[in-house]
Amino acid sequence: MEECEIRHKHRSAKEEKDLISRLNRIEGQVRGVKAMVQDERYCTDILVQVSAIQSALNGFSRTLLSSHVKSCVVEEIKNGDADKAVDELCETIRKML
């Protein structure tokens, strides 16, 4: 049986702060939608907020993917693991789409 590989990535304080800030806003939006459901708000009002959450998550994903390509993928390529890096990147993008 193959063990799961746990990898880590050190992020700068600025990058981490930006990602956490985005996630905190998204978390707040999700709590807001939950409150809307509990308050029996009109469906389209809730759906508009859900769309905003999806947009925010897409923005988070784009930011993280860009960082991944500029750091992790570049580093693997420099270390001679270009095929592995590109395969993993393609698989990640496939899963995102």
C-alpha cells in the first residue's frame, strides 16, 4: 500500500496574510448566507450571495494557483523534475475545471 505524501510550502508573511484574509471574508459570506436561510430570505437574494461566494473562491484559487506556478512548479523544474511538475500542474488544473 502506498503512503500519502504530505508536502508543505513555506509562504511569506504577506502571502499568508492575503490568503487568510480572503478566506476570512469568504467564511463571513458563508455565515451570512446561512443566516439568510435561517431568516427565510427570498431564494434569489440568497443565490446572489452564493454567486458572490463562488466568485471569491475562484479569486482565491487563481491567486493560489499563480503562486504555486511561480514558486513550487518553477522550483521543481529547476531541480530537474519538469515532467513531474507539469503533470501535477495539468492534473490540478483539470480538477479545478
